[in-house]
Amino acid sequence: MTDKVNIALRVNGKSYAIAVEPRRSLADALREDCGLTGTHLGCEHGVCGACTVLVDGKPVRACLMFAVQVGETEVRTVEGLAKGEVLHPLQKQFWENHGLQCGFCTPGFLMLAAGALEADPDISDDELREVLSSNLCRCTGYQNIIKAVKLAAAEMRK
Amino acid sequence: MSWIGRSLPRLEDPALVKGAGNYVADVARGSASVRFVRSPVASGTILGVEKPDEGLVFTAADLDGVKGIKPILHRPDYVAIEQPVLPRDRVVFAGQAIAVVVAEDHATAEDLAEQVFVDIEPGDAALDVDLALQEGSPIVHEQASTNVLVEGKIRTSGLDAVLEQAAATIRMEIRSRRQAAMPLETRGGVAQYDRVTGRVTLFASVQMPHMLRTGIADVLGIPEADLRVVAPDVGGGFGQKMSLFPEYIILVWLARHLQRNLAWIEDRRENLMASTHSRDQAFTVTGAFSADGKLLGVDADMRSNVGAFSCYPVTCGVEPLMALAELPGPYAVKEYGARSRGVTTNTCMMAPYRGVSRPTLTFTMERMMDVAARRLGIDPIEIRRRNLVDTFPHRTPTGLIYDEGSYKATMESAVNAIDLPAFRERQKREWERGRYFGFGISVFNERTGYGTPAYAARGMDIVPGYEIVDCTMDPSGNVSVRIGASPHGQGLKTSLAQLVADELGVTPQMVKVISGDTDATPYGWGTFASRSMVIAGGASKLAAGKIASKLKVIAAAILESDPDNIDLNDGLAKIRNSNRSVPIAELARAAYHQSHKFPSVGAGLHENAIYDPAGTFSNASHASIVEVDVETGQVKIERFVVAEDAGVLINPMIVDGQIHGGVAQGIANALYEEIVYDDLGNCLTTSLADFLPPTMLEIPTIEILHSYTMSNASITKAKGVGEGGLIGAPASVINAVVDALSPFGIEIFEMPASPQRILDHIRGKRTA
């Protein structure tokens, strides 16, 4: 298992030439090899969703995907959400509406929501709740997360 | 302009939403990886540990001179058990670390750990709290003659008489199943060795950094000055990250021994089986009521399963002694008897989890009120009205003093928000259509912000409670506040900045709160027990107040006025009722650079203050409406109303957030989460898919109503609010479930009331 494979990861529009063992998860590659530590690991079982990133626009558990599977796809992580100093509407609404407490689940929720809203800007409230129930938060009781995502959705539709 | 009372967006958040937070795993890059080899059995004798031919593997035999962890309570009924950092001879729970390996990266460390063979002769295990008390049960620790490690008792003189004469006695067997705090970030530490000084910096995901420094230094026999503990961004704690764990001691020992940087990031399986658990409690409780519904006395036998060891520093007394002292809660009861035991078993150690005992205590009292109401034919709200404390200060049979609260008023608010008469009409209609809706209420108070007197009364060898805060205004007029409290998601830096900003007349953005670094902050007790806003807040107010006094003296000298006539506001020191002012930044510069002009002030603006309050009681009432699906046992919460009173709210948005999160964990406690062991003591719930934390679909909208009782027990008038949501929610939800199922005549005294348990009750009634 220890032979490393050379791969090129495209993350947030930037290319990372890295050498990884085939067993290295995408999450570990992002964190350890690319230094993008905004993607968090809460369970490594694919349950909590803290490691959610977008792969070609689709939300993916980065703990359940191998880095070598990524291939030519475009990966997006929380670090790529803001445009320079300007926060993404989701980041802004999470901040203004107290959508986070310890902040550990936040990057995963942001990417999950970004994927859902980009795929369907007019997603219904029920569908949104259903999608957001993919991830776990232990601090907020989810109340302000759903509030922030709805407000961001409205802002993004403008 | 006042900053207190404003829902200021948190100063902590911009970094966190950008993924720029700095959690312990984020500082692990470049460190070698540490992995623990854990016991596969609950009880057994270690015959040997076979190490692979290559690789760094260490066992107890390598840890020369390392002492054990021995938490002390000064009580005659307490048996002090020493927890070895790594065991030499015996293992006492499945998951206990036996050996440790070091490798270049995490995956290689896991490979290496799998090559370590631990030869254990399994023994009999004591697992269940009541079986562990029976004659002939396996004894977990040979040093103790029984499995009882702590036992508190109280009995008022008139209890026997009221039990005998009561119009109704309600006897209940209450069971709370084992749960875990489950922060989303697991435990973890990174130990960095400094080759120049020989010092180790331990970054760790913890709630009590100073306590960890003391504990590790004691066990390793090194000066505290050789160790710096840093709690970086911490991904939740809820009590699970308070204790001194063997893993951190070993990390520091290894860093010193190997002279290199090392990281241990716990995985979720370890977290669920080998960090800490809580709430494994069994109570036998009898309430004695008069015919008109007055609670005359309570008699309780309470057993708490404290697991294999006693947690440091709060000890295994934390759950049983809290239960002993606080069972009556918000209800005035004159006669009280209780025996409360902490029982050791071959299971993971118990440690505080948000609410500590009080979710079970509130569940007990609130179930008792509903059962008594039904038995006596009194409305459940009315029976509570007749028993809630309404004159303050109130002294309980165990000697607690309740400061001003609004116990009845919050209950009435919660009930009014529900519109109970309309609900009762609807409930009947729905029953006729085969749908089962129920209403549940809970009322509780919560001791918060308690200082050394409360912990000393518990007999703790290490008495936490006070907080020291250092406050400095620098020559530019910006402020730094160094605190010993150690927030991990509570937004304390924002709340304290608002408080200090008001004292000093500056903006919160100008106030930097520094926490979680033993090199940079005064010795303190970290963040737990709903204490930080009250105690660190009080000390911050006092320290900032001292600086404000100095600023006023300087301003008065410059403006040729009297310090008592100066107000600090909006960045200006202003003579009251005039338009003459001087910028505060100018005063700050003068304090440092022209100090010779203000001899009574001295040089600079640096003050500290200590606050050590006796404690203050917040209170709340939770009302809920649920629907029970009698075919599946699923419960859907339709409404959840919290009417709470925590005095002054420094940042209402943050307070509401604490309540939302607490209620969600309370709903989880009521309906879903459970740590399950099999008959041999193997933990069966080792992933989040087994433990069942609720998602957004299970947690309803939480409606919050505030009351604001001003109590002199807190100098900021703020009461603690961290735990309340979790204390009240389980009782409210399960009372609602029982109410929904009242056509079946079902009583539930066990939580979580999982779908399976609810179905068993329904089937039991149907077959009967």
C-alpha cells in the first residue's frame, strides 16, 4: 500500500501536483498534501458530512473518496468560496445569523448548501431541509443554519 | 451607546466561515503520528504485549517514573482509584489504551498498531449499574471492597412521617440510558518539542488548558513551566473535553522522550468507545403528595454508573453528588431523603456532559408531577403552580440558596404560548381520527456561575471556581482581555468584548479577548458548568472598571474636572452634561507616555481582577407538542417553546443559539442517542450511524421567550445559560409522548424513549 502515485488535483482553480498512496482519502490529500485544512474530519465514516466538498459541483464526502479517484474533475473547498475579501452569500449569512458556534461543521454545511443552491436556485424549503439533513451539527440545533441558507438562497437569486 | 443587549454578529466568525479556523488537527502537519492500541475486552489480565520487530511501540513498562491519575474527593465515602496512564496488569474497560505507537503518518501508525498483539486473559465484567451493586458481582477495582466509589446521603427528620401520611405516594423507577457528549471534533493533541528550551507545547482540543498543564506536570513529575498548553479553536466540548486523559500525558511524555513533534487525532470510533460517557443513571424515587397536590416529601435512591475510573479533576462524584444536592429543582419541598451512589463498572469513564445529572433529575421531577396530577385529578399545570418556589431567596433541604427567579412566570408564558385549551380540543379530535398528539411541560432551575464555595462544599481536592482576568488598554486605546476561561464555540470573546466595550467606552472590535494559552493567560478553570459569562464576565467587568477609573482620573486632569463627572462613551471621555471631551485614545497614550503627569494613576493601563461568586440560578420552562406514530413508534415534535430567564442577555443572539443547541441535544437525549454495550462489555455504538445524533429533520423550530430577573448574585446581572436547553428538553418531550399515548394508559420512565421502546409499551398495552 505504500507505493505513492503522482496525481494532479485541481482545487479551487489551482493545480496541486502531489504524490499519494492509493489509499489516501481526498480529505487527507486536501488537508495534508495541499494544506487546505478548512475541510474538517468529524467521523471518517461518511456520516457527519463535515468533510463535504464539491467535486464537479456535486457535494461529496471527502473522507469516502480516494484522492486518486478525483482525476480531471474540479474540486471546490471552503477556501474557494469567498472572492478575495468578499464573503460568499452563504458565508455572510452564516456569520450574520449565528449559523455556527464551534465552527467545525461549518465548512461542510457551506459546501453542501453551495452545491444544492447552485444545482437548483429555486429549491423548495422542504427539499432544502432534506438536503441539509445530510450533515450533522452538534452546537446550533440547526435553527440558524436553515435560516442562513434560506437567506443566502434569496440573495443568490437576486 | 451600549453594546450590552445587542445581537452583534460574532467576532470569531469571519475566520471560521472562511475555513481559516485553527483546530488541533490543523496544526498536526509535519508531526509524526501517534496511535493507541486499545483493549478489546472489558475486563482481563494482561499476559503480555508482543511488539513487531520494527517501529516505535511503548507500553507501561516504558513509562518509568510516570505516576497514575488519582482524583481526590475529601469525603469519607469516597474511594480514590488510581488510573494508570497505561495499565501494567489489568484492563478495566473495552477501549482502554494499553500501548502506543509512533509512525511517520497516520496510515502507517494504524498499520503498526495492528501489528501489536496484546495477550489478555478475559475476566468477568461488571457492566450494569444495578447488577454491579449486587452481592457476588465482579469487583472492578481490587483496592475497593465494593463497586461503590462515592456515596452521599441526606434525610430530613420529618420525611418518614410525610411518606406515611401522604394522600398519594408516587413511586417511580427512572432509567436514563448511557449517552455521550459527542462534540463534532473528537479529542486530539499535538505536542511540539522545543530543542532549545526543552519545553513542550501541547496544542489540545480541551476546555481546561491550565488544569491540563497542572495535571500532566504532576503525573510526569516535571515543572509546570516546562509545559505550555494551548487550546486552539475547539470543535465543541460539552464537558467531554474537561478531563485529564492518559492520551495527553503520553503525548507529552513521548515528545520529551523522542524529542520530536507528535500528533494524536482521535478517530470517531475511539471517541465513542473510549473518551467519556454520561447519564447512565437509575433512580428509585417516591414523592409524597397531599390531597390538594402539595409535594410534601421526596425519597430517592439514585445510582450513577461512573464507569471504570474517576475523572480528573471533578471526580466520579460529579453526577451522583449533583443528583443528591439538586433533585428537588424548582419545587419547594420540605422533607427530602436521598442516597446517591457512584458505581464503578467495566465501561468507559463517566465525565460531565452538558447538564450533568440534571436532565435526569428534571425528567424525574417532571414525570412525578404529571403522574401525581393524574392520580389526584389535578391539572398538570396547576399541580406545578402549587409547588413551584415563588419566594426568594429560597433555601433547599440540601442547603442551596436560590436567588431571584421567575419559575411560575416562565411556566405560564410557555403554556400561554401553546394555547393549551385549544390544543386539548384538537387532541381529542385527533385521537378520534387515530392520531396521537400530546402536550408536555417541564420546569427547572439551573445553578450557574458558581465559584469555589460550591466546589469546596463537594469536598474536591482541586477546588475550581474563581476567574482572574487581565485587562490592558494599550497606548493606541485598544484593549486586550486575557482570560482563564476557555471558550469552544460559545462566542464568549464577542460577549466579553461587548461587556468590556461598555465599561471603557470603546467598540467591541477594539477589544481582543485572548484565551486558551497557558503562556498568555492567567491561571483559570476553563469553560464548563455554564460559568464563563457569569464568572469570567464578572472578572472582566471588574478589571475593565479599574481601567475606566484610571481613564477618568486622567481625563479629569486634562479637562480640569472631577473624575466622577466623566463618562466614557463612543471613544470619548466626556464631562457629563457638557460638550467638553477628550478622545479615549489620547488618554491611553498619555497614561503610557506622560505618566509623570498623573502620579495617582501610575504608569500604563494594566489591571486584573478576580471574581469568585457563590452562584446564581437561571430558570426556564419547556413546552412541547408532539405526535406519536403508534405503528412505528416515531415521534415528531410539532412545536417546542422555551420560556427562559437568564437575567441580562449580553448578546441575545448568542443566548438563543445556546438554547437552540441545548434543546437539540435534549431532544436527542429524549428520543434517539444511546451508547449500547453487549453482554460482554463491547461497545456496539461506535459510529455516528449507530449513536443516532439528530439531523435537521428531527429538530423542530425552537420558539424562545425571555424574562429578565435582575439578581444581585451576578455582578453583570447575567446568569449562565449554557446547559439549560439540555436540562429541560428531555422531560418536556417525554411528558408530551406520554400525554399523546394517554388513551393507552402508558407511563414512560426511561430515556431515550426510542421508537422500539415506545412500540414495546404500546404492544404491551394492546396485548394486555
